[in-house]
Amino acid sequence: MISTHDRIYRQAIDRIKKHMDSELVGIDWEESPNAPSTFVELQAQWSVGKLQVSTDHSDSAVWGGDGNSLFRAWHDLGHCKFGLGFTDSQESELAYRHHLIAFPVGSLEWSIVWHDTIGQSIIAAKTGEFPGDQTKFMIDSLNALG
């Protein structure tokens, strides 16, 4: 049986995915083992209307495998739209300008996106790597909020 907490959480994830889908209308994106690894490569693809996204490290993503690719396409689109590279400060700026403005501050959706972007980036900056189990990290982070 699915708990009320799990159901609310899954509904929030579904609302986030729906929003991401709506922003990607008209963008030709696909999963690829040859996804860009630099901002210059990403911009070159986007300039011809394409985005290739990596599926690396998707096993424990809060979005699920397919959802993680959707999130990465949405995230990479933000890099291109705002001209922001991959440094820690640029990733933070992207989260505020693209991701976090999509949902009301303090909402469950906002909290999920915040922890998936900024929260994991903070852990990576401190430890040198992203959380091994992204979903567990997300759930623990949300539970810590109360």
C-alpha cells in the first residue's frame, strides 16, 4: 500500500515532469552516450535545435530513468537559454533563474527541485562527489524539513 506521504511526493514529481515537458515543446532532444560534456559542445548542439542528454548516474535519480533524461534535457535547455556554463556558481544561478522560478517558493515541487540541483551540488562541492543514492538523499532532505 502506498502511504499518503508517498502519494503526495509522486504527485509533485508528476507535476514537475509535466512542467518540464511543456518547456521542451519544439526541442529535438534524445538520450545519447555521446552527450556534450562541455558548455561549448552543448551550445553547438542547441544552435542547430538539438540536445543530447547523458543517462549516466540515472539509476537512483528521484525522477526515475526516463524522468531523469527529461530533467537533464530541461536543465540543459536552461544552460543554453541563459548562457550559463557548468561552474558551481553558474549551476546555482541556473537553479534560481530556470528551475526554482517554475514553482512557488516553499512548495513541495520547489523543495524537490532545490534539493536535486543545489542540495546535491553542495554535497558534491564538500565531498567531491554527488550522493550515491539520489532518491534517498532527496527523501532524507525532505524529511529533515519536517
